[in-house]
Amino acid sequence: MQTEKTDVLVIGAGPAGTVAGAIVNKAGYKVRVVEKMKFPRFVIGESLLPRCMEALEEAELLDSVLEQSFQRKTGAKFVRDGVICDYSFSDQFTDGWDHAYQVTRADFDKALADGLEAKGVPIDYETTVTAIKFNDDGSSVTTITDAQGDEKQIEAKFIIDGSGYGRVIPRLFGLDKPSNLPPRKAVFVHTKDVNRQMDDEPDRITIVVHKPDIWVWIIPFATGITSVGFVGDPAFFEKYSGSPEEIMRSLIADEPYIAERMKGIEYLWEPRVLQSWSATTEKFFGNGFVLTGNVTEFLDPVFSSGVTLATVSSQIAGKLVVRQLQGEKVDWEKEYTEVMMQGVNTFRSYVMGWYDTTLHTIFFAKDQNPDIKKMICSVLAGYVWDTDNTYVREHDTALKKLAKTIKLRDSIEYINNGFK
Ligand code: FAD
């Protein structure tokens, strides 16, 4: 079997793989990427966060993205029973990017992959990793199979696994672990958006609360196409039957805000269904490898954290791989796992707070404290590593405390009004 050599083998050419590959390549090491699919390929995950832009910038892939003229995203709007809570990234606690983009992932991922190839990093498309053997010194021999079924071996000093839902290393080495989040389901479609309001609508994601644990995304793209998806408890979807299009039309008809917004729209393809995506792994690194992006842990789509966690994990891991290749001792647990878990756990508290409605109480409260709103906005912008932010540092308690205060204030006001 033919054997080739590289310094670093990257599995997957999604946002995680391309950012990691670019960072290692920038330091002068030989990188090779293997990607199972042919690009462009569809993947969901279309609303980016400002923090993600910093990772793209450091990977020197930002220009490839900007060339695509994607829809600029300046905030996130939450809607419940006609009440709107709007977060603008220009009004946030952390000093960071005030915008991101809403992207068709087929184009976004292709732009990143092409940008990486333009830097001289080869990507083998339609090539799948089928086996990996690690040596005691951390170097490895990976077996790959191309579209013709031909096998090849790649010897690498280090492997970065950015294989997303493919979860290559966790699956090959039995590292998969169930997530502590309950299973959820999504039904989504791209639409030809005839009702878009040009004044403010396209420049943000809109999240509509349909039921306490069922929500809908509206993500407008620059092309006039808009992505719409329902997400929540799989049991909720059981009462809907028929073809995917019939199910989607019934879902939309049952939510007044979406029914009005999506009146008369045409679907560009048959609605798709995804279910039970949350998963995690025993460890984020090992002797000769690191996992980045969705392979580590994917929580939930509600706060659009996926691509940000994918790119930031690769930004951090890529630099650690470089230091290790340069002969430095890297404390992977402290410098990678603990750092990533800080971000993941912050988002986890917000995801849990969303589904148990703590965040509904906060988002739809009257007379919101502007300083607190700025801190929460920074979390929604992906700045979940800024521990100067109380709503990052105390993510597991601060939201609950705030919701309790709001409820108490509302009860007192109600009693006072009752006595008037
Ligand atoms: P991927 O994008 O999945 O890329 C991994 C690549 O690895 C793929 O191209 C795959 O083909 C390749 N691969 C797999 N197996 C192999 C193999 N054996 N050999 C070689 N290559 C392989 N995130 C957001 O940021 N914003 C959102 O609005 C958002 N919405 C979402 C909605 C839903 C319903 C879901 C389920 C997720 C959403 N996400 C969102 C999350 C987002 O999809 C992921 O977090 C993101 O795609 C992770 O990027 P990645 O690079 O880790 O993995």
C-alpha cells in the first residue's frame, strides 16, 4: 500500500478542520486534510457568532469568507407572543466583534476549504479515514480510502480530528459518551423569502418561542433565501404526519408569527429532519491527537454556538499542536480541555436556561437592566471565555438569580397594582 508522510493530518474540511489546518500551516508545518465528502456539500449551522470571526482572522481565512458577500449579522432577536427582545452585538460588555455573518454552509465551508488549499494545504476530497494506529511516541499511521476504493496510508506526527458528526477518533477508539442534554429534533428548510422586510429583518437571526420547549429559527441569507427550522422535544413532532413538506407547512401554520412571516413562501427543497445530535467524548486529546469542533461536544443550536466552538477549539488546539511540534511541553488538560469546557459549560447553562424557561423570563422582562443585558449579549456573541463578565463567570447561578429577582419584582408590582 502506498504510504505518504505529513507533519499533521487533519480529518474533516469543515470549519474545525480548516481553521486548525490553517493555523498549523501558518507555523510552517506540513499539513494534509482528508475529507469524506465532495465540496460543496450541505450541512446545517448557518448563523455565526462574532467570536468566530476572531478565529477565522487568526487562521487568515477571513478574506476567503468576506469575498462571498454573506449576509451581515448584527444581532439576535427573540420573539414570544408578540413581545420582542432584541440583542445588538454593538451593545455588549466584551470588547469584540460587533457582527458576524449568516451563511449557506455549503458556500461558507467551500470558501474556507478553498482558502486553505490556496495556502498550499492539500485536501483529499471523497476520502474517508477507516483506521488509525498510534505508536508509543504519538506518531500514527492512518488508512484512508478514496472515491475509487483505493487505500493509502498516511504517516503523521500528530492528528487533529475535526470530523464533526463523523466522530472518527471517538468511534474508532470507543471514546463516545452520551450528552447530559435530552435528545432534540429539528425540521428545517430553505425558502424563497418573499416577505422579507428590508429595514431590519435580514441582519439578525430571529428565534421565535412556539411552546416553552419548542422554538423556531429564521435565518435570512444575502441571496433572498431564508432558512427556517423548528426545534425541540421529539415527542412534540409526533402529532404531525404526512410528507416532510406537509409536516413543515402544518408546523408553520400552527405558529402565528411564523405563519404570517412565511405566508406564500416556496420551499427550495424537501424539508430535512435531524435528531439527537448532542454527544460528547471521554477525552478531548490523547497521545498524538486532539479533537476539535463538534467531535468534542455539540450542545444545541439555540444560541448558534456550534461553528464558534468549532473554530475557537481549532484556533486553540492548532496553536498547541505547533508548540508541541516545536518541542515544548503542552499541558493539554489545562491548556485545552479546561479552556474549552469553560466555553462549553457557559453555553450549556444558557441552553438549559432556555429550555427550562429561565431565559424566557429574562429576555421578555419589562425594564431590563442595560448593564446586565450587555453582559448576556456578550455570551450570545460567543464571548464565553471573558470571565470578567459575571454572566460568564457565574453562568450556572447568575441566570437563575436574575430570573428570580424579575419574578419577585413582577409579583410585587402585580400586588401593588391590585391594591390601587
Ligand atoms: P462539520 O461541519 O460537520 O465538518 C466535519 C467534516 O468532517 C465534514 O465535512 C465531514 O464530511 C467530514 N468527515 C466526517 N467523517 C469523516 C471521515 N471518516 N473521514 C474524513 N472526513 C470525515 N452552528 C452554528 O454555529 N450556528 C447555527 O445556526 C447552527 N444551527 C444548527 C442547527 C441544527 C439543527 C444542528 C444539528 C446544528 C447546528 N449548528 C449550528 C451546529 C453546526 O452544525 C456544527 O457545530 C458545525 O458544523 C461543526 O463544525 P465542524 O467543523 O466541527 O464539523
